[in-house]
Amino acid sequence: MFSPASHRWTSAALAAAALVLAGPSPSRADSYPRQPGVDVRAYTFHLELQDGTSAISGEADIDVAFTAGGVRQLALDLAGPSPDGKTGMTVSQVTSGGAPLHWAQEGNRLLIDLGAPPAAGDHRLMTVRYAGTPADGLIVGTNRDGDRVFFGDNFPDRARQWLPTIDHPHDKAACEFDVTAPEAYQVVAPGALVETSSLSGGRRLTRYREDVPITTYCMVIGVARFAVETIGQVGGAPVQSWVYASERDPGFADFRVALSPMQLYSWKIGPYAYEKLANVQSKTRYGGMENSSAIFYAERAVTGKGLNRNLFAHEIAHQWFGDSVTESDWDDTWLSEGFATYLTHVYNEFTFGRDTMVRGLRRDRDAIIRYFTTHPHDAVVTPADAALDNILSINSYQKGGWALHMLRRQVGDEAFFKGLSAYYARFRGGNARTGDFRRVMEEVSGQGLQAFFEQWVYTPGQPALRGDWSYADGVLTVRLEQVQAEHVVFTAPLDVAIVTDPAAAPRVETVRLGARTQTFTFHVDRDVHDVTLDPNTWLLADFGPFVRRGR
Ligand SMILES: [Zn+2]
């Protein structure tokens, strides 16, 4: 995602959000009540949409596998009717194999009595019939051009507002949408288009099937008058632009930038996971939302000026990390957002050169240091709060990205990209935790990385460096001090650039930070003109004054 009003991405928006949320927030572990022994394999959602009402009617076929015996009750997430009865979903029937089951709606849960408990290894097809007006999750309204549109917007846990699901990223499933809507509209959804049929009464049925397991927060539909163009193929998957029909020309022009990040990530990380990629102009609340194979971009992403390269690079990176390899717990959101943030820098590096990447990394580093002043107790992996308000933060985005950048230096370019590929290959279509990623990187690099992850991913903060340098009698002396208030002393490589001739490239030496105060000496046979720290932008640190001493 690019963050709210730019969802799940811009630094500026996140920095603004950080100010509003100032102060350490109480943190808890992921509070989602998991159900042991239950694993949804596939959903088929039959939905009927109409003009003249925001109400929907639906039938969900849910293929549930039982991984343990003795399960008597299945709890699905589904928003119940609101107290005034105006919004929410009302269930009318639950069946399995044609036989009715006992069920009850309690708040945002649908509790289904399974009768005789299934044996381990069994699976059952349950059908839930329901109807109502979504309070959230499915946006029904008009777009900025005044045309009627319907857009799913599920992140992080709003699928339950219109779809009965196990609404948590740990339970991924295949998904089919069978959407009946007025024939003036086109429908886009995850997966492959498998049917379009004209129905009576000016309606059309459109079916999409996604056979690759995806998270519920990516199970969405977009229904509108679209202009649709295929801009190319990557690894056999068509790359399509879906923009409002009223914005066809500027939309098509802007959305053509999607091809190059698709090509880069396919090459550097591994084959694209899905049947197609649709880049869709939408009403998402976020700047962009990375729904699997159907990315929804804010409608203002269409400017006609091609201004949104980073947005496309970010959302498309999520198709690999976040969508195909999904964090199994909200605490590990950086496995999605930090990766998309860093791959956007990598995209800029490969497309425009290292200087462009460095400008982005420095902007991110400044944001991280500012955010730390108001959130000194939060690390990259921080327990999600109950409302999931803290999962999208400078830590999960920018600091997660910086952790990957420093890991790249730690293991080297070759092992880093090999490791990303191996991690993707191993967890493709599934879930992972931070420890899974660490173990893959350790295997590929041959290095123990426990201490690295402990310091940069699980510990709040970064070194605050101050110091000075002096030169006399052929010896350069560099004194450095870590002045951060916490008790943590950071261990990291630091490059020192020694300039003897301003017209020539500096000599770069690498020292190892590892104590509160350290002194390093270098033999230099010419007068030293200047000394700078971290000339190649590899260290996340709050660089304070570093001056020439004496003289
Ligand atoms: Zn994102």
C-alpha cells in the first residue's frame, strides 16, 4: 500500500500521520482469535450489484479443510447488522452439502455449528447466503467524474464488511468472484477472467477465478465503466490498464509505466505469481492498494503527467512480497511494506542510477530519525495494536527498507538478491515470519544473521554519531562517539571517506562501530583536505556534527 491519502506509501503522508499519533502507543500481540484445525482452501463469492441501491446480496461457497479432528464450530468474520439496521450483513441461510446448519451472528462473527465434528483431513463445502449494505469494505458511490462505481477496499481487516471469511492474512485461499451487475459496467477482480455472459434484465455475469492462494485483504472487485488496454506481457501474464472510461487518454498514458517494474522484479526475484496484472484506477482510500493481480490506485493517480513511477514500483513489488509471500502475523508487516519500499529504491537504482536510489534512501533515513523522536519504543517488528493502527508506520515502511539495504551490504549484492529469490521461491503462495526470511538469508549467505536482525529489526532506534578528526605527521585520527540515549551500543561497518585531493575520488576506509567512543587512525601521506562519514549511504544513523579538531 501507499499510505492514507497516499496509502501504503509516501513519506510525507506517513510523517504527518506520525505527528498525529505522537507518543508511544501501548502495544499488544496480534489479537486475532485463530481457530486451530481450520484452513479455508477456496472461496467462491456470488454477488449481485444493482443501480439505485447500495445493498448487495451474496452467496459464499467456502471450502474448509480440517487439519485436526474434533472441531465443532466454525467462526467466520462477517459484519453483522448495525443497531439501526441500515448497514451490515444479515445472514439468511447456511448449508453444507444441501443440508441446513445451525448458525448465529454475534457482532462481527458468524458462528456455524458443524454438527458431527469432521475428522482430521476432511473438508466441507459450506454455503452462506446473506445480504445487506456494506458500511465499509465495498465502496459504492460515484467517482470524481460523477459516474457510479463499486470498489472493494479491504485492508487490513475490512473484507468482513462484505465477505464472510477468515479475515486474517495467515489463512490464504483461492478465490472466485461471480459478479452480476448492470451490463453498462465492466468488472475486474483477482485471477483470470473465466466467463462473461449476458443475462436477462440488462444484467451481465462476470466471473474471475484466482487459483493461487491469496489473502482476504486482497479479495476485491472493481465495477465501473472502464477503458481497458493491454500494454504488454511479462512471463506470459498480460499487463493491463483499467482506467475510468471518462479518463481514457491520460489514464492509459500514466499507467504504461507499469511494465518496467514488472520486468525488473521478474528478472531479479522470480516469475510473477498470477495470471494477469490489472492496474486499476479506483476509489481506494489508499494511494495504492496491492490487491493480488488487480492493484487499485487512487483515482488521483491519473494526472496525465506520468508522476507516479514510485507508486507503481511500490504496488507492483507487493505482488511478490505481501501478496505472494504474505506475513502470517500483523507484527511482521515490514515483510510486505519494507520490501515494497526497498524494491522501489532498487527499481530506481536499476532504472535511473544509484544517485536516484540514494536520494530516496536519505529521505527515508531523515523520516526514520524524526519518527524515532516520537516513537522511541517501536522497532521494525512491533506488536500490532488491537485496532491495527500502528502496522503501517515509518518503521514497517522506511526502516524496514533500510534494514534490507544494510542487509544487502552485510551479505553482498549477489547473496542479497539470491536470498530474495530463494525466500520468494520457498514461500511463494504462502506465509512467512521474519525468522523464515532470516534463515533463508543465512543459508544463502553462509553468515549468521541473528545479531543483525536483533539490532536492526527487533531493537528500536539507530546510532546517533558525533565526532571529529585531526591530521598530523602523516596520521589521520578519527574519533567517534555513539551518543544515543538508550543503553544499546550499535555494531556496524562505517565507511570513512578521506579527501586529500578535492578533484579526485576520496580514499574510502571501512571501520567497525562497536563501542560508545572509538578512535581510528590511518596513515595518510598527504595533507587531508576533508573527512566525511558514510559517503556511499550504507548506514542508518543520526549523523551529527563531525568536524576538524584543532587548527
Ligand atoms: Zn505498500
